Amino acid sequence: MAFILVVCTGNVCRSPIAEGMLRAALEARLGDEAPMVASAGTAGWEGSEAMPESVAAAAEHGVDISGHAARRLEPEHVGAADLVIGMAAEHRDHVAHAMPEAVGRTFTLKELVRLVEALTPADPAGEPLSQRVRRADELRRGGFDGNPHDEDVVDPLGLPLESYRAIAWELQAWCDRLADGLTGTAPAPSTVGTTEV
């Protein structure tokens, strides 16, 4: 089964939210065939829970991260991942510096979304994750600029709950776009609250 690793600094704010949201988005599109999603931090607060504000903000989107336990990023985590997604350029660069062999499968979230959305022609659903990632890297190495001035998801640590809510909304939108771009599918329509006519 494919494995996606989400990376931030402490693994208590951004990456737990993104991990939960990306997992939910991929499961909505692929069901049991969805890749595994996990997270870690470049300075991970080993064993710490996600910040209460992160838990609350994620819950407002229907994502439960209350059981999260932070971990420090280790080479074996990167080695096992088909795709590494940094919350900011510093996380992508940390992985690239520590494990140069992972450069081709390490991106920031926003960078990767822009790359997979730019891939042409649009591929049918079912392209393996590793192939999609490889093509995104080829496009990046070919000079695709994306938006290098907007690659980071801001770290809300120490900020009020409203900041965490803003980050959660941002992450929800980017994770949904990434799930669409990686899978070539849209989520199954929800039947909750609908009535037949």
C-alpha cells in the first residue's frame, strides 16, 4: 500500500491537521484503496498530543485528531514514504538535505497541488501514486514555477484559536485539491440530509 508522510516542525499543529484531512479526503475518493497517511516533525515533540487548538479546529471539519502522538522525523520514515509533503519550504528542504535520494518525492503541499493540477494531459483515475509523483517532479525539474512566494502554511503555534481555524480552512482546501489531483477522482457524493424527489 502507498504511504504519504506529512512533515512540519513540532508535529503538534499543522501536520496533524493535514494528516487527518488528507487521509479523510483520500478515503472519500478511494475507500479501502487509499494510501496510508502519517506525519512527523523535523523537531518533533516526541509523544506530545496535538495542540488543543489543532484538535478543535480539525473537529470543526469533521476530522478527529484527538489521539495524535507527535514523533520526530527519522530517515526510516522518509525512506518508507512514496510521497513526502512539507507544510513549508523549510520542511521540504530539511528532508532534501538529510536524504538527497528523497528529493524527487518531496514537495511542499501547495507546490505539489499546483504541479499535479498542471499535469497534462489529465490522466484517468487509477494512475499509481508513484507515477503521479514522478511526473510532478519531472514537471518541477522542467522549470514549472508554480508560485514560489506562496509555498508555506503558516505555523499557528502560540496564536489564538481563530488562527488555527484559519489554518484548518486553508489545509482543508489544499488537501481536497491534492486528493483530486493525485487520484483523478472526486469524492463520492454524500447522501446525508438529502431527500428523494
